[in-house]
Amino acid sequence: MGIVMFLKFSTFVLVPALLIQGYRVKKNTPRLPEAQGLRSGVLGTGQALSILILGDSAAAGVGVENQQQALLGLILKEVCTDFEVTYRLEAKTGDTTLQVLQRTKQLANQQFDVVITSVGVNDVTKLRSPKKWIQQQKQFYATIESKF
């Protein structure tokens, strides 16, 4: 039996244990709230810069109290000394690439200088196949390019 066949067989045999462990981890993992604070606005002085952040819990700031401590706040802290930043955060805990894509399609067309994305973890936890994930990523980035 070749190594590939052995790995496939081992994975198959371990599926029940992996499912039980996965269920326990998901059940016992605490659900943290999203960071509080403004998700859109204008801040800073200088040359105009527009930023859009799209994504899941990492973009939404899960794990910190407010947006100033989250991805958005840290980016604003770095760029607001040199730029007047118009910003918008569209992120929700638990969203997959497809859900972020659907929400993105509902946003009005607007020009942004920078678009930052944070997606993928929930696709993995919901067992999205790599092929499907790549397909959805391509759709997501094509939508970003056409809308923003």
C-alpha cells in the first residue's frame, strides 16, 4: 500500500473521532462579541484616502473591546497622520466567503483606494472544498474590482 493510500485510509478510519472532537471544540469554544465602535466615517488630515474592509470575525474585531484595537483602528492609527481617511467596515462573525460576497453585492458601487479582505476561516470550519473556495474567492475579487 502506497503512502497516499495509507493516508486516505487513515483519514477515513479517523473520521468518527475527528467529528466528535470537532463537535466538542465547537460546542465548548466561547463566542466572543464583535468590537464596539464606529464602522464608517472620516478621520485624519491630509491627502484623501478611502478604505473598505470586508470580512469575517477577524475583520469585525472579535477578541478586542472596540474598533480602535481591531484591524480597522490599527490601520487608521497608522494612516490618519498623513491622510484624511474615509473608511467603511463591512464584517460579520461567522461569515463564509459566499456570505461576504453576497453582502458585498448589496453595497452601492463606490470608488475605494484600498480594499482589505479577511475571509476563509469559516469556509474551512464549514468544510468548504478548496475548489469551491477558490471559485468563490475569484467571484469575490471580481465583484470587488467591478464595484469598488
